Amino acid sequence: MRKLTAALCALTLFAPAAQAQTVKDFLAAVMQKWTTPFEPFRLIDNIYYVGTDGIAVYVIKTSQGLILMDTAMPQSTGMIKDNMAKLGLKVADIKYILNTHAHFDHTGGFAEIIKETGAQLIAGERDKPLLEGGYYPGDEKNEDLAFTAVKVDRAVKEGDKVTLGDTTLTAHSTPGHSPGCTSWEMTVKDGGQDRQVLFFCSGTVALNRLVGQPTYPGIVDDYRATYAKAKAMKIDVLLGPHPDVYGMQAKRAEMKDGAPNPFVKPGELTTYATGLSEEFDKQLAKQTAALAQAK
């Protein structure tokens, strides 16, 4: 539980407490971790980690090419390409790019990689306007949160499937963190067993306004529905948009030939979602009190 609490504190990222600062101040505080290199590695079966120390990026290797899951800050795109090369993965083989959510720290390399590869971008349907406009919802004119707009080739909703070669991912609508926040589920092999993997979109409050003039209509109900859905899912391997979601660094250090894969941890999603839900209630109460005090 201590590790979970620490992860939640680290993962608040755009924490409500940080809203007292300017966005620039906050970015200055997190940018080093977000852009620090991390040695790429094969995480499980055909899933590879090619992100930074603070922002997760994944490559899924299929029989017909590669699927890229998110990117990081724009200045890290070259690093991601280098990480792929270290693992023998070719950027030119990327056929699909899947997005979990349309925030600048996960979309920063889309434009460059799409231009270089012609890969198709697939994202949640409610995030399509954000990706094609290059803005943060509810804060459209904030240049600090903007990113290069990109065309969405396919917008998905709950239960839609994306297949490339021998690999299929299923989209799960998990809104709140962004309106079109999409978690992706797939099956991998681990020691001859099938394991369910979930690339969880996110469930933190981030810069979102929950009361007064909310970031988008219905955001509170969306968050709560997402927590309920996540708690009920049967997942063996929890992954996420930031390494702290699932203790990536510690688990990577535990990986040894012939030993059980430390990333296989059934029930971790339920525990994590429970913690997120509790933290959400605290943030909602704080925002509500602050709004009442301001009146």
C-alpha cells in the first residue's frame, strides 16, 4: 500500500496543488524526469518499452509490422527512435499509432512520426477534436499545453478492435482524464499462458476542473464510471502512460532469465483504480470547497 500511495503522489503530475503555480513552473519541475532517457527493453512477449524515465511509450511487434502506443514530449522523439533501433525495431515498420489520450506529453511526436512513416493514427472518438486542434480541453488557447495538430485516421469507441497481423487490441472507453481517454487491452503469451494486458489511459485529475466551469460537461460522472469499470476488469498486466502507474523501474530491475515476469500482477489494476477513486474524491472536495470560498 505504501508503494501505491507513493505512486499516486508521483502520478498526480498535473496535480490540483500545482494549479496554484503557473503551468510553466510546473513543467519546469517535471520536465527533467519526463525527458530523462531510459534503456529500452522487452517488457513481455511482443510488447517493448521505448519511452523515457517519466513518460511511457510502447511498441507492439506483430507479424505485419509495428504498432506504436503514444509518444512523449517532442524533444524526446529522437530518443524514442534510438530506443527502437537498440531493440532492432525499425521506425519505418510502424503501421498504426494508438493514442491513450490527447495530452501534449503523449502526443508530442505524432506529427513527426506520421510524416516519416505514413502510419495511421487511431484514437478515442471524443479526443479526435483535441488531436486535430492540438489543444487541451477547456484551455484551448494555452500555448503551454498545445501540441502539433494531427489528423485522426480512425476514431474508436468502446469495444472497437484494431488488428495488425497476428495481434488484436480492444478499445475501452475510460473518460475523465480526457473526454476520449481510451484504454487498450490485448492478450500476450507468458510462459505458455495467456495473459491480459491493459494499457490504462489514466485516471488522475490532472489540470482538470471538476466544478464551476468543468473542463468538459459530465466529467465527474465520467471519472466515476471509469473507476468502476477498471475495478471490475480482470487484468494480469497493468501498463500506463507514465511508468509510476505500475512501478516500471522497480519491476524492470527484478527481471531475470528463467524467473516469473514481475509485470504479471493480477489484481493490480483493481488496487490502483481504488486508490485513484479515493484521491479523486479528495480533489473533488477540495475544488468544491475552493469554489464555495471564492463566491
